[in-house]
Amino acid sequence: MSHPYDSLPEDRFWRTAVADRDALEITGLWKPRYQIGRRTGIVTAGSCFAQHFARALVARRYRWLDFEPGPAGLTAEQRKDYHYGTFSFRTGNIYTPRMLRQWLTWALTDTPVPGEVWEKDGRFYDPFRPGVEPGGFVSTDELYASRRETLAAIAAAVKGAQIFVFTLGLTEAWQDRATGVEYAVCPGTLAGVFDEGAHGFVNHGFGALMADMIAALRLIVRANRRLALLLTVSPVPLTATASQSHVLTATSHSKSLLRAVASEMVAAHRRVDYFPSYEIITHPAYRGRFFAPNLRSVLPEGVDHVMAQFFRDQAAAFGGATAVPPAAPPTPAPEPVEAVEPELTEAEELRCEEEILAAFAPDQRHG
């Protein structure tokens, strides 16, 4: 008697798709909704892992767009230290859907940015991107002027790109209790002063995460009806958790919610897609081979494998050769907003605000 499983392809069965294969031979995890070619304008934002995505696109001569390239004359190291060329605009890491919604709201509407500024040792820090200026700004005026440049870059990126890649990273965050505005890090860690009466911890639930992603998508569509949103979930575990849970279970909770949000967004919105970099790095089928000994940092070969799957699945869906990294750094593009930096070396450290929390681990406090 015939039944629906009779005619399913081999990738729908665990044994033929996973168990009988070496992990590096598992293919076809992504069925892309839209084609991403070499001339497709791509912008990237999100958590730390999104930095890998941008560098891989540049290395393969894809059109990754940098709408805030920074002043001329900076060395490559200075550009990295000041967060130029890390994402398509100088926000630093955007970890949660709420933070994405905030930045898009400030950039694309008349909603004013809160005037709060953090201070430390006579220098000034932006609470919403405190790590972008090493040592802080010399004045509040300089801080506000720099932020205006970033907001203009976000607006230009949304209006000028075709693909917006956003990497979901965290559900945990710290907010202003009175306004609900979300900070990039806990006040008092990098700068500022923590006030228990003014600052509150939040661990966003599924409903709140979905509402923020839907609101972010609406802002994007209103500004650019041709722009598609490609979601990924960061495979990097939490550095620390302010919840009442063990950091391992807190990580599982956070990533599971973000992964579910990504699926629901894809199911409900035709202009949204999801690429499974999270599964490729973290799934037991890969036996942790892509993590460094600290079980948190993703090794370069893991990033390479993730991006190989990305380009292979694009080629399978739309034809053409699979993109491979060039032997030499890519040729600078004629457009001034396009990336011209080669892929960074294996020794490059990601610039992540969340990493600041590692300094507060017990062995660091008392060692």
C-alpha cells in the first residue's frame, strides 16, 4: 500500500542523509528562496558571527557593501579597532531583535535617540555602541555627531541594498526601566554606572522576539520594497548569563528561541529566508569539530565549511559555479561603498561587546 514516505528523497531520512555520511559530506541543508549573485548588493549586521559572513563574501568577490567606511588614512588595524568595515555600518554588534528594531527606528523614522551618555575617566561612551570608539569620545558633541553618521549609514544601507543579512545572537539584554530602551551591554561593565533602580535585566520570550522581528521587517520594507532579509543564528554560546540558569542551559534556551523565531519568520513572510549556519556548527552530527578548545570560538575551518555550503546551495538552486576564495585579495570595486579589504587572518580577534563579560568571571576577578 502506497503512503507519503514512499516517494521522499534520501535527504528526508536520517540514515541516508546523515548517519551514513561523513559530516563534511552532508549537503543540501539550505533551499534558498532567492538568488544571490556576485553583483547582488549585500549588507550585514548582527552578532559576532556575522563578521565571518561579511569577510567570506569579500574574499569571494561578492558585492558586500560598506556604507560607513570611515575616514581616509586609517591603517587596517585602526579600521578594525574603530569598528569600520566590521559590519555595513558602525553600530558594533547588534545582538537582539529589539536592538535591531531600535536602530532601524532611529535611522528610518523621526523617533529621537535617547540622549543618555556613559562617562568613564573623562571620556564619553555611546550606550548603544560603547565599543566602537576605543577609549571613548572626547565630548558628547563628538559622540552625537558620530552617531548621526551611523544612523545615516543605516538608512542608506537599507535603501541601497538588495539583501540584508542579520545574525540573531542573544535573547538576554539590559534595558532602561523607565523607557524600555535596550543597551548594547550591561551598564557599568565597559563604561557608565550600574543603577539597580534604573537598569533592568530582560530575557526576551518568543512573543517579544517575534514582535520585534516583524516590526524590524516592516521598517525595512517601508524603506525598500525590493530588499530581502536573510536570517542566521549565531552558533557562538553565551559568554555569561544574568538569568538564574547555568550558562549551558541558558545558551540552549536562547538559541532555541532565536532559531524558532527564524523559522516562523520564514513561514510567514515570503521576503525572509534562513541559512542554517547554526546547525552546521553546533549539530551533534558534526561532533564539535568546528569549535576551538574553549568550546565557544568557531575555528576558521568551520567558517570556511559554512560558507562553502552557502555558495554550493546557491549554485544548486540557481545554477552556476560554486564560489571559492580567490588566491589573492579582491580587486577594489569602483563604487566607494563597496568593501576592499581582504579576508582577515586566522589570528584576528572578533570585536564583540559580549566578550567584555568574560573579564568578570570568578577566576579573573580573584586570580
